[in-house]
Amino acid sequence: MENYGFLSILPIIIAVAMAIKTKNVILSLFSSVFLGALILLNYNPLLTTKTLMTDYFVKQLTDSYNAGVIVLMVFIGGFIELMMRSGGAYAFAQSVGKYINSKTKAQLSAYLAGIIIFFSDLGTPLIVGPIFAPFFKKLKLSKEKLAFILDTTSSPVAVLVPFIGWGVFIIGLLQKEFENLNLNLSDYESFVKSIPFNTYPLLALTIVPALALMKLDFGPMKKAEDDIFNERELEVLEKKEYIVENAKPIYVWLPILVLLITLFSMLGFDFMFKRFSGSEFRAALSSGYLYAAIVLSVMMIINKSKTFDEIFSIYLNGINKMTQIAIILILAWSLGTINKNLGSADYIVHFIKSINLNSGFIPMIAFLLGCIISFSTGSSWGTYSIMIPIVIPMAVALNAPLYVTIGSILSGGLFGDHVSPISDTTILASAGSGCSHIDHVKTQFYYAAINGIISLGTFLIGGFFQSYIVLFVAIILQLSILTAIKIKQRSK
């Protein structure tokens, strides 16, 4: 493939540098796309602007697959907002309160509640936090511990589910790269197959119950737990719109059940592992979210939780919230096409071959770069929109293990976001628990760092040996480290 030499990767460099500097993903992506088109069109700015509109942005919107993804995101946005504002999640979490009578049960209950509310990473801290804060205070558990659990059950859960906003967003990015590379691969199936290699979020989900059952804390978190008796009163940010009169726990589980039944009915009972066309998947998922929203709306009207006008307004508000995500998707798809036309992957491949870098190192490098970008921007979504158009073509050209590479991109984007003080989920986890933001960042870092270091090692190994065994090795290593810390504490 023809490439433009160093200019082939200049838009990539600009996208990464601007994302880190400005922390504005949309501005960074647009600048990168504009520069790439400018290079392709011999530095004619007027022609560049015209071509971007006609041959890139509009073309991305009119592409049947892309349009289907955006339509699906609209249905997801409306349903999530309706679910959050129904009050059902709050009612559901409160219903388990009577069973919480020990520190271990409190931690595990908050953990499970966070997992159950998997449909919204931002909703978890603001719903689960205010509900469990009184239990944590009563049982002498720190606000920092609650913030850690809230943060660990938000994005790490969302990035593993293929049929919610996160999964659909990532699958959409993958499909565009597969299309550009003429690969006969299922984007959905590739996402599912990458889950066992998505090490960081899986380790994040195992560390919470491990710490709770082992009754273990270390680092700044241990000091926070030791100082709990001297803490000031808990001040929890309650989102009043999530507390609705007459709301019932059934508002949560029945719509989700309807969603899953629709998927099972339209795609088959093995839909999580079955290969089918993207249009078939989108149609089934859109239908599922539509029927789930209808069922939830009917229940709310019957129970007089909300009026029809209120429900319709909430649904439209949820759709509006997806506008920024749609813009990021269009820009990311355009960047992928620009990179293809510039021959960016070809240039990078030649460069890597010239320095004799083994392709097995690609997942580890992708993980580290994802960490840097997401830590600097505080955005996993933005990191994926930048990284996937860059790394996937490179991995395919160098014959690096594709599913490991996808997992490394997702893990890197999540780890950096998880420890970033400017991440929205980090900020909301602090707010939802009533914890000082800086205290949350400090106390969570040690736990996240252990998982991050283990993940780095698994991507180094996984780059050369594409085997699901690396996940089990990672979990065993995590538990071994925690056990060693526990033994050391006992020996003192």
C-alpha cells in the first residue's frame, strides 16, 4: 500500500498529543481527521472542508452499518435514562438492606448491587452509593472503601457486556476497521472472544470479593479503615431524581428480562457465542431495548410513578445524551478511513520491522499507550476511539494475536481511566460515597496498580501465547499477592 512516509502517522500523533494536552476527545479527533484530509488533498483547506463533509462525515452517516449503530445507541440512551429515572434501581437496592449485618456482607452487597446495575457506568455510583453509605457508616467501614467498590463495579462491568452502550460503541469501532481491512470477521464475535483477554476489568471484579472475604486492606486504604472511628459524618450526594415514589424493584429486573428474552428469541439461546450478521444483531438488540422501555413505561404508568408526558420527556432526554457519543463515533470512523488512505498501518509496519520488534509485543504496547491516553484524558470511550483505528490495522498487518490486542486496548483504556483523578466515574464514585475525591484516588491506586501490573504481564505473555490460560494465571497471581500481604500483616 502507498504511504506518505512520516506524514502517514502525523494525524495519529496529533490525535494522541491533543487528547493528552486538551483532554477534549472530540477536538482531538476532529483535528486529526482534518489534518489527514489536508495531507491527502495537497493542503487545500477549502477542498479539505468540503471533502470532509461529503466524502467522510456524511458518508459515515449514510453507511448502513454506521446508521444502524447510531440508531441502536439512540434506543439504548432512551432506555438507560428511563431506567435510571424510574426509581427502580434505588428501590431494588433498598430491598436488600435488611440482610446487611456485617462488614463482609455490606461490601459484597454493594459489589453485587453495582454489578446488577450494569446498564449504566455513571448510574452505579449515584444510586448504589447513597443507599449503602448508611450501612457502611453503621458497620464502621470507610467512605473510601465504598468509593472503591462503586468505581470498581461501574466501568469494569460495563466494558465486558456486549449488548449495552459500551459494547455497542466498541463493536462499531471494530467493524469499521474490519471493513477497511477487508477482513471476514464478525465484530460481535471478536468482542466476545476478546473478553477473556480483557484482563484488567476481570481482575477488578475479582479483587473486591477477595478483599472482603479475606478481611484484608493495605496501603492508604488500611489507614482509612483504621481511622474510621474518627471520621466526620458522611455527606452523601443523593440524586433526588433517582428516588421516585411508588417505584418498585421489578422496574429493574423485568425490563432487563424482557430485553434478554427478546435477544434469545431473535438470535437463539447461544447468542453470546454465535456468529451472525451485524444487522441481525442490531435489529434484535434495538427491538429488545424498545420492548424493555415499553414494559417499563407501562409499569410506571400503572403504578403512578410517572405520567406519560414525564416518561416521554425522560426518554427523549436519554436520546439527547447520546449525541456526543454519536459525534465521537463518526469522527473515529472517519479517522480509520483517513489512516487507511494515508497508509498509516503500512508505514508503522515497515518501521517496526526495521527495528526488529516482534509482533508479540503489540498487545503490551497497546495496553501502555491506552493507559497513558485514558489517564491523561479521563475517558475510556475517547481512548478507544483513538486507539482502535490505530492499533487494529497494525496488529493485523503484523499478524499479532487479534483478540489479545483488542483486550489490551480495552484494558489499557480502563486502567488509565480507573486511576485518573479527572475521570468522570472516579469523580462520581467519590461523590456517591461522600468521600474526599483525593482520598478516593489515593486509596484506590494501590489496588488498581496491582491489577494493572498483572495485566501488563499477561499482555506480554498473551502476545506470544494466545491462550485463555493467561487469565487464570492472572487471577491466581492476584490472589497469591493478596494472600502474601495478608500473611505479612499477621506476622507483624
